Amino acid sequence: MPFCTNCGSNVEPQASFCPNCGAAQPKKTIEATDFLEGMSDRTASILCYVPVFGIIPAIIFLATHKFRTHAGVRFDAFQSLYLFVAWLVVSTAIPTLFWGGFHPSWIEGLFLGAIKTVVFICWIYLLIKAAQQEQVRLPLIGDLAARSAAEQV
């Protein structure tokens, strides 16, 4: 329980005035702090490229005010999102469209596995380059990301 700033008697936490002396009590304000306040651009870019799960920080960074004007972080977030969409297409859409839920032959499965491996290696490569503070633009996905980042600013 807080105490009066004037006489020192007990005061209810929500009270505006002291019940003993009538002195006004300071307003208790809770300052809202941004949980991304201490995060650097480098850390944000790295988090965007965590394989598969990087989509979550990427969406958060695109939605927050802190990174709204940071072109590099926005580009990395969009490129990560588009890479995730490519991963979904390769791992889910292509097998469903071509084989209708049936298992593909070993050659087709090997081909899909190779494409998945390439996408995963791209994620790791982009993660390393983001840690080195270098921005890499993937051939098709990078162009889309650059266009999206430029439109959103």
C-alpha cells in the first residue's frame, strides 16, 4: 500500500487525495514501452531469416512503427515472406496438384526433396549474410521483395 507524499499515512493505490490530510497524490502512469525498442536492424534482419519460423518476426517487423522506415529490414522481411511462400508451394501445393495426395515415385520425390533442400540452403545463406550485415537479393524473390518494400514506405 502506498503512502501519502505529504503526511506519510497509508493511501489506497487508486486514491487521488490522501484521506488523512487531503493532499493531492501523484498520478500513477504506466508507460507503455515498445518491446522492440532495444532491437537493432541487424538482429531484426537475422530473425526474419530463421528457417520456416522466421515468418512470424517478419510479419511483426512489417507491422511495427519502429521498422516502418528501415528499408533494409523491410526488404529482408518481405524476402523472407516470399521465400516461405516458395517453401509452401514446393512442400504442399506441387505434390497435391501433381499427385493428388498419392505418393510420388522415388524420382519425383527426389526432385521435390532437392528443391526443398535448395530453398532451405537459401534460408541459411540469407541468415548468414544478414548476420554479416550484407543484403543479398535472390533472383526472382528479391525483385518482388524490393518492389514490395518500396511500395509500403
